[in-house]
Amino acid sequence: MNRINFVGNALFIPFFLLGVGMLVDISVIVKGWGALKVAGVITGVAIFTKYVAAKITQRAFRLTKNEGNLIFGLSTSHAAATLAIILVGYNIIIGEAPTGEPIRLLNEDVLNGTILLILVSCAVSSFVVESASSKMALEAGNSEDRKPQEEERKILLSLAYPESVGNIVDLGLMFKPKKSAVQLFALHVVNEDDPNGTNQESGRRLLDKAVNHASATDNLITPLTRFDASASNGIVYTIKEYDITDVVIGLHQNAGRNDFLGLKAENILKRVRETVHIYKPHQPINTIKRMLVVVPPKAELEPGFLHWLGNIITLAEQSGLSTIFYGSEDTLTQIQIAGQRLSPQLSMLFREFTDWDDFLIFAREIKPNDLFVIVSSRKDHVSYLKQLNRLPHYLITYFEQNSFLIIYPKQLEAGLNIADIQTGDANMIGNISERFGAFNAFKRAFRSRQAKKEKQP
């Protein structure tokens, strides 16, 4: 695109302007009023019809006055296409005058009038667009000042494999609502003990591929390279440094029943409280036709409930997927209420599902072109189920030919939980308990001795 822009700006546009200038015969304008009359009629009709069309569009779509003026300004300019049409008519010779001059279908007055139309319409377009866009920018700024400040969303895409870059970027872009200020970051962690620089070079190619893939859809991705001895440490520190709100990680290639998520993803889930998406694409997301979302009981009580639900709704809107939610009655009720508030026009289906021991029922429900979404939970949180421990076995065995997405909702607190402390520091807790036991025994003996003294005369 940079080369095409350079060739167009450096060669084609200047030659076009020079060619248009060479076509104008100033003497025709000076000699008579024909060219000016034609220019006046053409310009008046062209601008008037564009103005009427813009106002009809404004009324039909209930746009503001400034939006209607912007449509008028952007559509009123006439340039290459108009000139090409006139040149075709100008070059058609339908006869010959007695003096030997050719009789053209469109004479020089029409050609010169069209040149003046291009001049006037482009000037009017520039002034109208500048005025309307300035007013719209002021209105947008004032409306943003009146709205409450929303959480600034930032999406981090962790890239590790070249073949999955496009799919992960597409999913990240689907989480970004249209006309939003959501920022996207692409990260590749390079091992700091890379002597030849091969990992750094391959990482650079991954990031370039992600940036180019996003730019094809008019989206920007900020590439990030981090050097660290551990990939999970690099991701965690990047999340904290850039205040990331959503993390998208591809399922590692050697996923098995005993090592499904991988050490990197497990470390991230333990140390990060933000929403984490683990994605295994089996086909491009633009070929997906339907989305099945399985939600555990009490998921509505998690702090990140509305956040991941907003991501799912945005994904459904962006890709046009029909969405079916499976869960308990109370959870589905809350999803329906929140979904109506987030996107009233989105059509969603709800089916009750409570028997998580019969998870294989979805093997019969899911189709090849479906996206299987499982809302999970970090251990020892309100919506965590022991049946989630068997999820790797089910997904590897029965859903290997399907695209699936596992979501870990945002939590309020990060770090070790009580179970980790008790198992990891058992000796320390035992020593502290012994100290407190000895202290309590001494305190009871001291109180008993004091009581005996008080009873003595």
C-alpha cells in the first residue's frame, strides 16, 4: 500500500491535474458566454441534486444536521469519473461542418463547463466538509464530557506460532466494537538467552504479520517485543505495565490430557486477575456460523461477568453469529437481562443445562462450523466446579475437530489463595501455632496464680 500510495501521489495525480489543465481552452471562455452558461447549469444541477439527496438520507436515517451536511460535502465533489464521461462524448464525432471542423457529440463549451464544475464542486466540498466535521468534533467532545468515564479497554494478543497469528488477530479484532477506542497489542516474548538472535528475528516476522493482517481491515495493532527468560513472566509483566484488560492466548500445540493449558497459561491464570481467553482455532472465524456458550452456575456473581458477556455479544455482532447460551435458570435470566441492556437488537437463544457430569451432551449438539465457548473459573472462586477438571479430557477427545474458546473471568483479587498458603507454608503455620499454644498456656497459668494470690488473706 505504501508503494501504491507513492506511485499515485507522485505520478498519477499530478499527471491527471496537468492533463485536466491542458484540456481547458481559455479562449473559448473569453470569446462567449456558452461555456459559462453550460458551467452554471451543470454546476447548479449537480450541487442541488446532491444536496437534496443528502437531506433525504438525513431524514431517512434520522441523522443530525451536521451529519447530513457531511454527507452532502463528501458526495458533491466531481472529478475523474465526470471528466471521463465528458471526454467520451467529446471524442465522439457525429459529423463535419461546412468549414471542415468536426461536429462532436459534446462540444468544447460542455468540456470547459465540466472543468469549471470540477473546480467549483471540489471547492464547495472542501469547505462544507471542513465546517461540518469541525462541528461534529465539538459535539462529540461535549457529549463525551457529559458521559461517565468508562473503563479503558486494552486487548493483548500473545503470539507464539506463525500459523495461528491470523486467527488470533481476527478474534482480537472481533472483541473490538466498531468506532471504539479499544487498543490492541500484539506481544512476542523472546528468550533472553538467544545467542544467535533467531528467536528475535522470528518474533519480528510474527509481529509484522499481525500488523499487516490487522491493517487489511483498517485496524491498528501496537507490536510489542519483550526479552525474558520465561514467556509467562514476559506476558504477566506486559499485562501489568500496559494495564491490559483482556488477554488472548492460543492453545499450545502439544496440548494433552495431562498438560492441556500448558505451564505458560497456568502461570498467567495464577498471577493475573484480568479476563483471559484461551483460543484453539480449527477454522477461520469468518467461516463460523454459530456460537454455543456454556456458562457454569453462579457465573453472574463473578466480578467479570458483564465484561466477558460484553465480549461475547460484541463477537456475535461483529461476525453475525447466532448465539445459544447454556446454563442454570438463574444464570440464564441474568444473561438475558444484561444482554438486553448491552445489545437489544441481538437475537439470543437460552437453553437450561445443569448436569455438568453429562458434559458430552454437547458432542451431539455442536456442528463442524460452530464455535464452542466454555466460561470457566479460577479455582476456589464462586463459579468454580470440580467437573471443570475433566474439561481437558473432553475437549481433547471429543471436540478436537471444533474451534473452542475458554474464558476465565476477571477477579478482584490476585495472588495465592488460602489453600496455596496452607499447603505451601505448612511448617511455618505449625510453628506459629505452637508459639501461640505456648503463649496461651503461659497466660492461663499466670491468671490462675493471680487468682490464688487474691484469695489469700
